[in-house]
Amino acid sequence: MQLFTTILLAFALTANAHTHLSNIWVNGTRQDPGHCIRPYGVSTRNSPIQDLSSDDLRCRTTSMDPSDTDTCGIVAGSNMTVEWHKSDGTGTVISASHHGPCLVYMSKMDAEGAGNVWFKIYEDGYDPDTDTWCVDKLIKNDGKLDITIPVDIESGNYLLRTEIIALHNAYDEPVDNSSQTGAQLFPNCVQLYVSGEGTADPTGVAIPGVYKPTDPGLYINIHKDFKTYAIPGPDVYEPGSN
């Protein structure tokens, strides 16, 4: 009975220890919780997306209307910080068992996330030399991750899509013709106005559409020995390459 109770407790802790993008830092200033972030339901904001065909995979929000939140201004080439927590800007970042990568994409806002519009600007996965995942670094850094806006992209309104992929259950074998994955994806989007002198319009991918349940970065048993990890999605956009 004691073993059964322990298992139930562990399951409850794991099930409740999800995460969401709670805050951003722009020009060195921490914004209020949710400011310039596409809104999410309070009861569902920590829940993962596991259907890789769902439109919720874009921003984990039921609305793609830009009027639902403010837009923060930032200069191309400058740094900003995104910050994840289970609650609004404090406490648990994500369960320590939820090892996995961090990814950041951008797209022009007027596309509303539809079509081949998302280009990746950041990724961090697994370091075999230190046995460290991006999620481990996030927890150590109180949920904060620094990223750089590409210096050469043209001015305009953009969505910045942040994503954590938790791989603790990613060993579930994909079912034929199913879009379900054992991995747990936690995307959220920020509204930005990017100013600068750039003219680049990077080639993008579709979300949903970019991931498949059989991708090695989504179908993997991290509880067994492995040497490398392949971060899913396209290559990171390098300024000047478009």
C-alpha cells in the first residue's frame, strides 16, 4: 500500500508540474506576467500539446487575434529574455523530470501563424559532455533564457514562438497514421514590433506540420543510454544567409 501511495504521489507531482511562458524581459526590463504574450486560459495554461496536427501547436492559445494583447517593441539584433514558470512569474519553473530542448521561432504577425511562415532563431538541446538539457539550465536560471533577435530581418510586427519539449514520456511508440506523440510540447507566443535596417524575410516552415511523431527528437527514450540528441524542426536561421 505504501508503494502504491508513493507511485500515485509521484504521478500527481509529475502531472501538475507543467509550465508556460509567464514573463518576458525587453530592454532590460521585466514585463508584468502575460504582458505582450498571447493569452492562454488560466485552467489550461500549463497543459502540454501532444497532437502534432493541432493549431494549438502554434501558440497554445485559442485566439490568434493580435488585439488580445499588447505588442512590445525591440530593435533587431538586440537581446531579450523569455521566462517560464508554472505560476505567474514565481516558483516552480518545470518539473526536473521534464528533460528536453528549448526552441524559439519567429513569424510575421499578419500571417496569424498559418503557412510556411515560422523560422527558427534559437535552439538548445542536450550536452553529452555534461549530461545537461536546456530544461536543466532553465531550472538553474529561474526559468530565464536569453535570445537574440536576428539583426537583418525587416522591420514589422512579429510573433516570437517559444517552446519547451519535455521528453520524459517520449518513449511511447508512435501509432500508424496518428499525430499523437508521447513528448509534451509547451509553446507560447510573444507579440513584438521589430525595428531596424534589415531587409531579410527568412524562409519558414508550417506549424503544425513541421513535426512528426517519428522524429528522433520526439521519439526517444531518455531513460536509457544515448549519445546524441537531434533537436526537431528546421535549422536555426543565420543572419545574412537569406
